[in-house]
Amino acid sequence: MRAPPEIERFVRETLGCGCPDTVFADVRMTRGALLPGAPDAAWWLEIGGRLLIAVTTDEAGLAGRLPAVVQAARERRDADGFNRFRLVVATGPRTDAAALRTAFAPLAAGDEHLHLHLVEPAALPPLVATGTAAA
């Protein structure tokens, strides 16, 4: 499906993606865990077969699970032929942003195709923030 305008705006403006227009012609959105069998939920966005994004609002304890999350995402990115993986965490008042950034930095060292984005919940596109989207 073609990316809804709010998804394209989120990817381009909030995440800073310079993807060409053509990749937004094929966007898939699914709901699933960050890690297989884990209780946390995330929206997975596949943008034009080039960009893999996981968006989560469940940041509780994420810093401790980050090595496994990043490894699983890296494996999925590489196996499915995506160019980049972006983990988007909607932060709340209790989010320890410094801990997340500190935990993520060594995991992404040497891999310029892994990114962490900490965003305010208000920055999430409505389809993702409300928990409804077409697959």
C-alpha cells in the first residue's frame, strides 16, 4: 500500500530519512513484539523494502533488552535486504533517555545503518499512536 501522508511525514521529518518518493509506494505496517515471544509490542514499518522501522511506546526496561533487540533487528534487516533499521522509542516522563542512548551506542558502533530515535509520543503518526493501521 502507498504510505499514508502522516507516515511519510513522520519518516521524512521526524526521523530525517532522505528516502526517495518511490519507496513510499510500498509500505507495510504490522504489529508485533520487539523480540520473538516478548510481551512488549511495537509497530513494524517496512518502507519500500529499504527501511525497517520499529516503533515502541514500551520503554520500561528497554535499555537492558537493547542488545537482544538490536541483534534481532540487525539480523532481520540483513536477511530481508533492508538498508537501514531505525528503532523509535516514544519517550515518557519516566524514560531514562541517557541510559537508552548509552546502551545503544556500543551496539551500533561500526554500523551506520542502525539508528535510535527518541521521540515525544505526540510526534508519532496517528495510525501508530492509536494502535490502528492497515497492513
